[in-house]
Amino acid sequence: MDIIFLGDSLTFGYGLSSGNGFIRLISSTMTARIKNLGYNGATSCYLLDILYERVIKSRPHLVHIMMGTNDFLMNYSVDSVMEVLDIMIDDCKSINSSVIIGIPPLIAENLAIEYWDSDVDYTAVNEKLICYRNSIIDYCREKFIPYIDYLTLIREDIPLPLSEKYIDGIHPSDAVQPYMAEAAKRLIKEHLMNGKA
């Protein structure tokens, strides 16, 4: 079985120690062929542009899509990202690929100001990320598409201080990756047991 993880630097594993990204951790415990198609700085439109050549042509059994953070950092709207996501899901379904949607985490504002870019309005970005989370959940429930709420997982469920959850306020740390891997692996296995991939 082939699984593709498509996304931005959160998927790529920006800033992590070698081999510690959540996708690499999943690969080490599953027999499926797993490909990480995470691109640093990728927006939803960029991922849509490469979807056909790098995903659709491969005809994977399952595609995990997580995106949106870079769009909101660039002040794009939630609606525009949801429109692109809808197109991408339809394209994946057209080749009978199952889809799992990842909801990206919030930004740790003070850490991002210190370690990333002090000129960004991270409060506004987080407001969009929360709105995006709610839109994804409503969409996925309506369309019966599984999703992973990394936002809630990282914000509420991981028993670590905020400073240990992020590298720079935007990218989850090495310590968070096993939790993300376990959440993704659990849903993938449930999906397989239900015969949907």
C-alpha cells in the first residue's frame, strides 16, 4: 500500500533532528510504502499545482493533506484555502485514493516573535487557524472524510510546556513528533481496518 503525506514544512519536518519527523516515525513501524511530499514554504496553491504530477500520477491508496499555515502567514483567507482543499480532495477521490486531512497547529505567538519573524500579526494568523480548524471539521463531517486535529493535540493533549512543543513558535519540536505520529498511525490503521484504503 502506498501512502503520500502532502504538505508544507510541518509535513517536511523543518528544523527537526534527522529521522525524527512524524512521518519517518510512522514509516519505521508500518509496512506501507510512505512518501513525504512536504515542501518548506508551500502554500495551498503550490500544492494544488503539483498535485497531478506528484500525487495523482502515482495513484496512492491514501493521501494525508495538511496545509494552510503559510497561506495565513501571507494573509490569504480561510475560504480560499478551503476552496483549494475541496479541489484536491475531489482530484484524489477521482482516482479512488482515500484522503485524511491534517489540521495544522496554532502558532506560539511569543516564541514566533522571538525566533521567526517579529513583524507578523500572529494573533490574526491564529484566529484564521482556529476558523480553518472549524471549517475542516464541518467539511469532513459532512463529507465523511477522516481528519486529525493536530491543533488540539498539540495545544491541549501533550503534557509539555509550550517552549518544549515548538522549535521556533511555528514548527513542532522533536518531542512532539511521536504524538503526531501516533495520532496519524492510529487513524490510518482504523481506516485500513474499515477497508477504506
